[in-house]
Amino acid sequence: MDDDRLINLLGAQALALADRLGAASAPAALVHLCAYPGTSPGALRAVLGVTDSGATRLVDRLVAAGLAQRTAGRDGRTVAVHATPAGRAAADGALGRRRAALAQALEPLDAEERARLEALLEKLVAGLADDRPGALVVCRLCDREACCTGPGCPLEHTVAPGG
């Protein structure tokens, strides 16, 4: 079977969704900080795919806006970043806007088609990462509550047993 058309259709859909969702780092940083309080700026850098100085500037902007706060890290020599209540509200707002944009993309599908698509997407998402750092990048704007209902996260295989 020639997959050229399928590949092209998937690319068009992916690009349209990316355009609708935007690529802003701040919402992804806040969503990540809500899921993983105390994240270091270096860990944020890796998740967001920005430079060290870019991560520092982003944290500076979040702190200045009252959306995050810096505290001492576990060893006292490092920095931990936490979302503030305003930051958690902003993350919830970002996830709500993401949900609305994606729900609109699903409107042409009926319930049966949506169920089939969900099963296919679980397989596709499971293949997007095979380690925890890769999964954190994929899930940087993930609605973890929605993802972990039902059968659970498709990227759960990236978590080491007991971790």
C-alpha cells in the first residue's frame, strides 16, 4: 500500500493543530511545573527544548509575572521552580484552550470514528518515546488527568518499575 496520501493528510492535520495550539514555552512550562513541582531550570530546558539561558529567561518571566517561584533545590546549591496558585490557574487555562482547539478538530467524527481514532492514537503516542526524558517532552502540554483515565498513559512504559 502506498502511504503517501496518508502521510500527507497526517502532516496537514498535525500542522493545522500545531498552528491552533501555538508553540509557546510558558504554558508548557507551567503545565510541567504543576505536574512536577520543584523542577530545576535545567530540567525545564530539556523538556521545552530551549537553551540554558532561554530556560533562565523563561523562569525569570514566570517569576516576574507571579506565576512561579524559585526555592532552594534539594541540596541547597540548586534551584527548584514551583508554580504559584496563579501559575496553576494559568496552566489550567492553557489546558482548557488546548482542549477546545482539539475538540473542534474532532467535530467531523462520530462516536464510533472517535473510538477508533483513540485506539490508533494510543498506539502512535506510545511510539513517540521510549525513555522518560522523551516522554516528558511529548507530554509537556499533556492533560494528565484526562490521559490517565481509562487504560492509562500510553507512555507509561517509559517509567522505570518502582519509579
